[in-house]
Amino acid sequence: MKKKIIIGVSAAVIVIAAIAAGVIMGVSSKKKSSNDINVSCKAVVIKNDDITCYDWLKKLCNKTGIEAEDYRKAAKENGYITDSDEFSNDDIASGGFMALTSMRAMGEGKMQIYLGTDDEISDNTNIELAIDKDLIAEDSLDKGFSDKEADAILDKFNDLYYGEFWPDNIENVSYKENISKLEYFDIKDYKEDDNIITLDDSAARNLKKGDTFVFDYKGDMVSKKIGEDMGNGTFSLEDPEIEDVFDTLIVSDSASIGIDDIISYYGLDNVEVSAGNPVTTLAADVSGNIHSNGFAIEAEVNDDNELEVTLTDNDTHTKYKLPVKQKLNKRCENFSIKWDVNNINVGAQVKYTLKNGLKYASVGVDIDSEISGEIGVEGNFSDGIFLCQTPAPIGNHLVAVNVALYIVPTIDGSITLKVEVPFHAGVSYEKGKGVNGTMGLRSSMQTSIEAEGKMGLYFRTAPMLVTMKSIPLLDAELDMGAEADAKRTGRPNGQICSDVNINFPVFKLGAGNESVKYKNKKSLLCTMNISKDCEFASFAKSKSLHYEILADGTKQFVDECTYNEQSENDKPKESDASTEAPTQEQTTQQTNANQTGSLHTYKTRMAEYFPEQTTFYFDYPDNWTVVSESVNEDTERVTIQNDNGVQIQYIARDDKFGTDFIGNIIVEAKNDVVSKPRYNSGGELVIVKTKDYKEYSRTSPDVREYDDGAERYALMPSSTHFSVCSTGNYRGCYFETPKETMFYSIPSKKLTDKDREEIIAILESFRDTP
């Protein structure tokens, strides 16, 4: 199912040619016409802390990946301001100035695709669009904005850039007059890897060396140029250039990438499959949308220092070992990475005409994932360690975004990293203005880091925009990661102190890299000698932590070293002792976990959006971390995890969980009531331990019983005990609050006694009072 680049933005395509003339259909008749709107760069209504024109331009440039010594000059070079904009750097920027420069920064080619026009986009049209799409209120055009209010405009800029102004299903294509289109019956054989085609006699007679043709190959449109005639209707092939194929190519669309796309790319016959849970159907909500838990990419180094990559379906737990074995040229210790992907959405926009050449090209990604891993290595892998790749066809398969995923460690020591990554990013080229990029967070990011030495660890998404499976237009490298510098000191009394400086999240962007190729062919961007490398410094937050392991084994984070309270005769000394490094949850926004002694209390948030919903609280100890959280008026999801990888989930949403069995395979479990929570809903809730022991099919009499089934703990009404599960949803594992709510541990076969004690204690703490 297709999704917009930014989730939650309407996918409706709005192409109104009248907008280009300054008329917005559906706008209130009370609004002024375009010609009546007069925008001044300088604000008339100002406050003491309002942002200046220069500082606004710096923010806008930084948002699009531009770092400069003179941001006014940079803004002019990129078309954000013109000679007609009259202002001094220290003037307070008006809302109209912010809106107009933001709309110019969208890119004229992008807006021409949106509006369906080849005309220049006037300032009047830009202001009308800014007002109509709520980038700015009409009564705020002459007002000043504070720094925080200016950031809100840039957030809306992001929403529009990846949402409304990235419409789906736009395609305007015409080939050059001399292009031949082959049908399936014209082609006897096509060897893609060898670049050789064999044609039917009638088709072969009409082609000669240098001719360019197009054809459908496995659902994708392909363009090739005849090389040499090898006889008997067989020809060697060459890749054409974009001007050899198209008279017009205008495309805007998006697509989603799932585990099936990656497996299909490598071929199921080339993948080692390890059977998982017997799940045949995914659960659907009341609207019919499929709920999937995504997939995980796991990478480990074997004894031969080769990186092996495995995909895991998070719904069925089936594992797929990919035919990817990369020999690492540096020795890695404890190399283990897991990239848990909820979704990857990609989008592409292209505007090309034979008359004007490539006017605009853009590629964007939206990734919601969680990354965890451990690496110990000395050296720099700046080119990245390849994990896997897959093409994502866009629209009618004239264009595709080939997405490759990498790990990029730059380490002299070791790092253990766990991070939630909900971000979007994009790279765009506009004729005459070069390359710009955008990156942004869709919600708060969290991380925990254990580190020793000086290191950086990045996770790279590398999309390449390709047309006709032969013409790479634009390459991009989008890196997200963290940097840390850690020093440990051993004390004479046995205490170990660690000082850790963390910089997170670090976003980097690259484009026009000559080493990045598609089928050994550089992108059009490279052939035009256009490139860009930048870091989005505004996202990174630095924090210094002091972590201690006391002589009695107690672990603690403190503001100041407690060893200073001891005798002055106890002199610290450097130690190379190997001890557990610090772990500390970092956030770029305030979270709901309030520390109370050795426990943390989590407060649920759905009541902020849906007031009828009960607000709940639960406690968790220091070795548990909030690894993901999301909330809106329909659904709230929170996942916490301990240092053994055990997870507990809190979920509240509109539809019931597993009230009807879905799928053919049923798993049956044994149940034991082990305790009660503090919460009393009027009907008694209990904590139930369940352990799978039997599975069977609705369509077969065969029954399989086992002793090593998965174990889980869940809150449920005492009158509705958990009995069976199907497709990952459990009958009886919910209670009304008034949303349908679940609070349970993720099924596991590896729980320790300590895990069980902690799970039960957390479930017991569930309550509706602070």
C-alpha cells in the first residue's frame, strides 16, 4: 500500500492550473486577491525577541543543508531572496518574508510539478499558496516571529515539502519520435546482466546500431541502445542517455518498501529460510488496513571476518539469510547490528524536457525504525559496510528509487548503541541552483549508548533515482548516527568512573558521489560535476555524563564524581580494566519518564488527544529503557526494554485485540494467574502467565505439542482468561479504558528468573494515579 513520504498528510493530488495565475480554488472569498497582497520584508508588529532577517535566512539555509560564511549571499545564490527584496540584516523579519523565502526554497521545479505548469512561479502565487496551505496566517504577514515560532514555520515547511507538495500519481511522459517500443512477442530472450537481447526477425529487421528502444521487462520499463549486431537477431546493448529517450518526463509519486521487496530482489531461491511462527494472515483493523510489525535487518561478523546479513519478519519471526557476504578488510570484534524497520517509504520527483534538460529531480525517504548494535573495531569505514538493497518502482515503473542500506562506523574503541529513528530526509537538484537537502525528525528520538574510546556510528540510507532501469539521475547518501568520546578511570578503592561526551543525533548528507554507481554507471549529477556534502548541525545535542560502578557493584549516574568525597590521599589512576560502560537514555525532547529514586515512572499520553481515555502510570527500573513511543487520538504505543532484550508493550487503540481468530494456524497456551495490578477498573484485573504448548490448523487434524513454547505475561480481566492466539494478537489480552488497552510482555523463550521478576513487578505497578 502506498504511503505519503510524511505519514498522515493527505495523498490527494491537487493540480490546479489556475493557481499559476494567482487564483486559489476553494479559498474563502474574504481573502485578498494575489494582486492585493503586499509583502514587506520588514515586520511592522514586533516583539523584543523576534528574529532578524539574517538569522531567519541562516535558519532556512541550514534547513536545506547550506552552511556558509555569509547567509545573505548564500540565500541569494540559491534563489531564496532576489534583488527586489529590500531589507537590512538586522531588520526584524516579517511573516510574509519568512513565507515567501520558504516557498522559494521549495524549488520552482517542484512547484511547477505540483501546479502542472511550465510558467515561472510568481511571488504572488507563492504567498497565496503559503496562506492557503497554512504555512503562514494572512494576518501574520506583517508580524515578527520569535526564534521558536520561526522553527514552527520550518516544521510546517517540512510537512508541505514531503506531503502536499509531493503529490502522488503525477506522470506526463512522451518519448522522442524515433523511439521504438517493443512488445513482449518481439523479444525471444533478454540477458539483463550480460546486456544482450535476442529479437524476433520482424523486430530485428527494424533496428540498427545506435537505435534506442523501450520495452517492458518484468513490469519495469527499460530503455536500451543497440550496440553491435551479433547475428540471428541478437544484439549487444548499451545504456542510453536521458536525451536519447524522452521528449518529456514529469513524475511525482511514492512507494513503500517491505521485507517481501528485498527478498524478491535477491530471489527466494537464493535465500536461506528458517521457519518462524505459523502465521498465515496478518490482523487487520476495522478500516481494513493491515497492521504489520515490519522487519529486522541483522548483521554479524562470522569467524572468517565476513559480514552475514539476515532479515527477520517481525510478524512471523521467519528468518531469511541473504546471499550477502562482505569480507571486511579490518578485524572487527563483537560486531552485531540489528536494524528494526517499521516502514521505509520513498518518493521521487522528476521534471525533464528535451528543450530545457533536467529542470528538477528529487528523492526522499521516510524511515521509522529502531537500531541497536555493538561494534568493536579500529579504523574508518567511511565508504560504509553494505547490508542490502532493493529497487522501489515509482508510478508506472518508468522511474525507480534503488535503496541501499549501510553501516558506517568510524571507531577507535567500542560502541554499543540503541536508538529510535523516526526521520525523513531528501535531496533535490534544481537547474541553475545545484543540490540542496532536507532532514527532519518526525517525533522525539531516544538513544542509549555504551562507549569506550572515541567513535562514531552511522546508519546510511542511500537512495538512487533511476529512470528506465538504465539512466541514473541522482544519488544520495543520508546518514544518521551518534558520536561519543569516553574515558574510564580506575580508583584505588575499586570504584570505576567513566566520563562520556555524547553528540546525538548527527545527520549527514551527500550527493554526487563518483564512487556511488548504478550498474557501474555514475549518476547524471556526477557527470555534470555537481556534488554536495553537509552536516545538519542544528539537530545534534551534546551531553556529558558521569557514570560510576562503585566498589560494591552499584551502578549510578551522578552530576559530580562521588570519589571526590573520599580521602584526598586516594589518588585516581588510569586503568585499562574492562568494565561495563555507561548506558543513559538521551532525548532531544522531553519524555514522560520521571525519575523517582531507582525507579522511573511512565505516564501515558492518549488523554492529551482523546480526553475520555484513562491516563495510566507504571514503574520500571534503571535497567529498562523506553525504546519507542507514539501517540495520537486513535492509538498509543509504548515499548520498554531491559538490558537482556526483553520487551513490554502498552497499546491503546480503537479496535479490539484478537476478539476474533484470524488465520488458519492456531496456537494454544497454558495459563496461570500470578498476581494482580494496582489498577482496579471496576472489574478485577489479573496478571496471567501464558506459555504456548500446542498448535494446530483449522483445516487439518494434525496437532503438534511441545514443551519449549514462548512465554508471556499480560494484564487481562479475570473473567476472560487468555486461551489461544492467532497472527500475533491474543484473545482476552485487552481491557476497556475506554479504548481497548493491552499491557503485556512480548513472547519469548529466553526469559530468566530476573526477567520474570521485573516483568511482574512492572505489570503490578500499573495504575491510574501518579
